[in-house]
Amino acid sequence: MYGGTVPALENISFNVPAGRFTVIVGPSGCGKTSLLMMLAGLRAQTQGTIQCLGRPIPQPDPLRVGVIFQEASLYPWLTALENIEFPLSLRGTEKKEHRRRAQAMLELVGLSGFGERYPHELSGGMKQRVSIARGLVQDPPVLLMDEPFAALDEQTRMTMGHELLRIWSTTSKTVVFITHSLTEAVYLADEVLVMSARPGRIIDRIHVDLPRPRSYDMMATDVFGRLRDRIWQQIRKSDA
Amino acid sequence: MKPVTVRRLILISMVILWEWIPRTGLLPELFLPSLSSTLAVLWKDGAIYAHALWVTLYEVALAMVIACGGGILAGAAVGGLARLRILLLPVVSSLYAVPIVILYPVFTAWFGVGSESKIAFAGIYAFFPVMLSTAAGIQTIDPQFLLAARSMGATLPQQIARVIIPASLPTIFAGLRLGGALAIIGVVVSEMLTAAAGIGYLVTLNRTILDSPRVFAAILLILLLSIAYYLLSRAVERRFVVWQSAGKPLQPAAAQSTV
Amino acid sequence: MKIVFARLALLALVLAAWELLPRHGIVNPLLLPPLGDVLAMLGELLQRGQVREALGVSAAEVLLAFVVAVPLGAALGVLIAENDYLGEVFKPMLFIVFAIPKSIFLPMFILVFGTGFQQKVAYAAFTTTFVVLMSAAAAVESVKQDYLLVARSYGATRLQLVSRVYVPSMMPLLLETLRISMIFNFTGVLIAEMYASRTGIGHLIASWGENFQMKQLFAGVVLLAAAAIVFNEAVRFLESRVSAWRT
């Protein structure tokens, strides 16, 4: 801002186990997006080290880490299929091969038949699916997702969350998912990292012991409610 | 009645009136020569008008190089680079308030009565609006686009070629359309004021000798030229920028640049 | 503050170049007289009766054309914005109208009005009306439907809608309309004066140019540019005062 820096994060230290679905939840402005940018190699940390699969990540490495943003950020001049192919075309692999992989991803996210549509012809949920397909097309072992469903209405959010779990279960990827929705956090996660308000610190680590595959009626259970309450209490405490 | 139909009717009735009013003497032929006499003159002096049109088009083309080439690049730079923008944009917006036409006598004094003064004038006349329009357009590009590209491992040349340029196409096309229209206006005005050739010159020349059919023949050509350019650039824009969001608010060519 | 400084520095640089380059012969002083000489000439010109008269004539034309064009254009603009059918019919035509050089109609105005005062006012009013029309239509369309809906749900009458919602909401845009229209108005008057007139500052400038009286020419250019910029900035200032609430 006007000279000087504002610390966004403080004393962050954690391990994300491979193959697990980790959710980071916290109030707005707590620095979760900054954290994700650093994990993706899009921003450099001022102190400390970040290791992904045993190596540092000073700049974006799409073969290791796929990033999915809150705004789908699909390129409006490309069709859905071309958007999914885009990362592949940056590396210059063969065109036929691109098509095949992109088509496979399109089907994986449940949008077969919509490949030739342009982003402005797609709904919010569909755009995010394309964005997810794009993140998956290079088959990175790690997937970072920054509040991807925040711009969607609640019903679509629930459907998309469910879809995401389905897609994830067919792969063995490590997912780090950011949200400010407590329900979404508990529903999706194996482990929830709770962050405080700025400067963000990790104030709790909650293990979600619900069985997989997750289902909607789990949201009505006591276990679910208690987990959610716990997160909420922690966040409120940190605000005080 | 459908709006399109109404417009067509208006157009047709204008053509009919153009022919009919002078004939019936409602307006003297001096004020409004009949369409047929205008077309007759155009046919008869076809070579003269063709040559004049050629001169005008040449001047417009070169003026467009200055205005669109320079304007788009300058606009992209000013719009894209925050420091430049903060420094220069208000200055340019203020300069836009000055009627550029006051510079025309300067250009005729410097470059003479030939094409150079017209090209210089029309070039500058169109430059500022194109620059302002491009600067505004560049700023509407979603900054997330580049972030997404970087996350996918795009190199800088790839970012420019695969993201920035396609994202800028609507703005660039708008700049070309605006620049061309304004270049035509600038050239025509300057040819009417002080010239030795060109369609605008023919308007003035024939006006002073009170040859109305020839004046209107020239006016008709200019009308056709500007309308043709407008329709052509719109068609090209639509064809190439098919993904552009529909339903943009109403904005006149020049007022567009007062962001 | 730094930015204002930088801009002033830029201005100073340009002015310094204008003064020094011709004076030292790097640029031909016959083509571009040094700034000092131009300003001195400007002072001299402002004392001449002929120049003052020309300025008066031009100012009168500008004012009169404006007074005619603004109500006319505003009325038409509001009509097009409010009436969907008329809007659909005429809006596409307006785009084409703006693509046409309106100066081609000057001969017609001259034929009808002669080369005097009325012709210039009529022509300028003609060109300005379209600009006002377009801007007014845009201003009316900019009033958010939500604002109107809220007011109507509280039982606002037509008059109240206009005075309590439309006007305050449109005020910044209205001022901008006036500002932009004046720019075009000014241009229109000058073009008409330069084309076929024996009075007015536009005519003076054109004849100074024809006679290679460069000092006078540049003095006139500086004067008109300054007048335009001052007017523009004054209205911009007003606009910012009125639109503090706008995002």
C-alpha cells in the first residue's frame, strides 16, 4: 500500500499428506489466498521454505501443481475444449494427443457434448467444471483450489462439491482446497486447517472422520454439526 | 411495424424525396438538386470523381496509420502500464477538450496545401480518441487471465501471444473502427477547407461556382464512403470477435473516448 | 503529490522546448515562433479591436448554438431513451450518423443561410444536437432500474421520480454531457468560421495561416486551446463535486 508491508501470514507450518483432501478455512482477508499463491509458486514467501513433493516451488510448475481459481478465468475466445487444451498447447505436445486428453477430461467432469461451447454460453457451474478439467488435464499430483465455488449459488455449490469428490476419488491426487464455508469444509475434507484473521495463523487442525464416499445426509448428523461448531468457535475466538 | 422496416421506409422515402422535392420546385434546384441530376453528373464526370476519391482514400489510409498504429500502441502502453496511465491519462483527457481544427492552419502553413497537411491533421485528429479508447479497453481485460496463464506455466512470449493479444482484439478492432471513421472525417474537413485535390475539395470548388449537382455528387460519395467504412468495420468486428458479449450500452464514436 | 509534480514537470519541459528550440535555431523559428514571442503577440492581439470583435462574435455563436442544441438534443435523447420503440428504430441510425462527416452539410447551410452569423449558429447547433442527443440518452439509460423500482414501491409520483431519482442520479452525467457537447459545439463553430466566413476568431486564424503570420496564428491557437482547457477543467471540477457518491 503506502510504503511498508502488511504481514499476511504468521508462523505457518504444516504438512499436507499425499493423496488426502485438505481444506483450509478462515475468515475473509485472513491470507488464505496469499498462502495458496505461494504454494502454487505464483508468489514468493518472505520467510521460510515450501516444499512440494520434496522440492521447492519458486515458480509455477503445472506438471506438479494444478491451480483452480475462484473465477473460472476461462478464455472467452476459446471453446470449452480449447480452454482445457490450453496448458497442453503451451508445451507443444501433439495436437491429436491434446484433443484426446482434453476430451477425456471433459467427460470426467461430466460435460461431454459441451466441448464446442464458448464460455459465455455456459453457466457458472459449468465454467468451473471446465476450469477443473483444465487443472486436471496435465495430471498433476497436486491440486490447489481457491474458493472455486464461491461465486455459485448454494444448490450448485452442493452439487459441485459432490462432483468434485467423485472426480477426486477416481484419482489419487493431493488436494488443498480453500473456502470460507464451514459446511463445505467439513463435507469435503479429510483434514481441516483453521486459520485466524489477519495476520493468518493456523489455530486448529481438525481431523474429519466421516466415512467416504460422503453423502448429503451426513450433514444432518451430530458428528457433522460438532465438527462445524468447533471450527466456528475457533474462528470466533481468534477474532476476539 | 418492425423497427427494421421503419428504418428502411425512412431511407426509401428520403431517396424518393430527394428526387421529388426539387422537381416540384418546393426547394430550388440550387438548394437541393434532384437525385437524378446528381447521379447524372457523377456518371458524366466519373473520372474526375474517381481520381478525387483515390486521393482522399490515400490520405485516409495514411492518416489511419498514424492514428490507429500510433493510437493503439500509445493507448495500450498508457492503459497497461499503471505509472504511465496515472501520469498521462488526465493530461490527454484534458487535451481532448481542445478543438484540433485550430491546428489545421498551422499544418497548411507547414506542409502546404497538398496531401501532407491533410494526413497530419486527420492523423492527429483521430489519434487522441483512439488512444483514449484503447487505454480504456485495455483496462477491462481480466487480470486473472494472466495469473491463470502463469499458473499453467506460460512463458512471457506465450503470455503475450496467447493471452494478451487475443484478449485485446475487441479493443483493437474498436480502435480501428473509430480511427477510420475519424480519419475520414478529418480528411474530408481539411479537404473542404484548404486543398487542391480530393473529394472535399470538389465540394468546395463546385460550391463556389454554384454548381449544386456537382457539389451534391461529391457529398453523396462522401456519404457512401463513410457508411461503407462503418458497415465494413462492423462486419469484420462481428466476424472476428464473435465471442464478444452482446448488448453493449449506447456509445457514440467520439464520446466513447471521454472515459 | 508526486504525480502532480511529475505532470507539471512534463508541462514545463514542453514549454521550455517551445521557447528554446526555435530561439536557438534548432527548429525553424519562421515555422514555429518561440513561445515568448507568441505570448507577447497574444498580449498585443488582445488589445486590438478587430481581434476582440472576432472573439465576441465567436463567443456569441458558441453560446447561441449551445442554447439551441442542448434543449433540442436533450428532448430527443430522452425521448429515444424512454420510448423503447423509437429507441429501437433510431439507435442504429444514430451510429451511422456519427460515422458521417457532418461538415459535408456546410454547403447546404451556406446556400440557405448565406455566410453570416445565422449560418454558423445553425451549423454548430446542428452538429451539437446529435452529441447532446446521444449523451442524454445514455444518461437516462444509466439510471438504475433498481432505484426507480424502490421509489415507485414507496408511491413516488412521476414528478417525484424525475426530481428525486432521475436528476440526482443523472447529474454527473448531465454535466459530462454539457462538457462534451461544448467541445463539439466549439469545434463546429470554428469549422464554420474557417470554411466560409468573414468574421469570428476561426476566420482570423485561417487568414493568419494563409498569410504566414505564424506568430499571430500560434497566439490564436494558444488562446483558444487555453479557453477550451479552462472550460473543460471547470466543468470537470463541478462534475467531481456532484458525483462524490459515484463508484
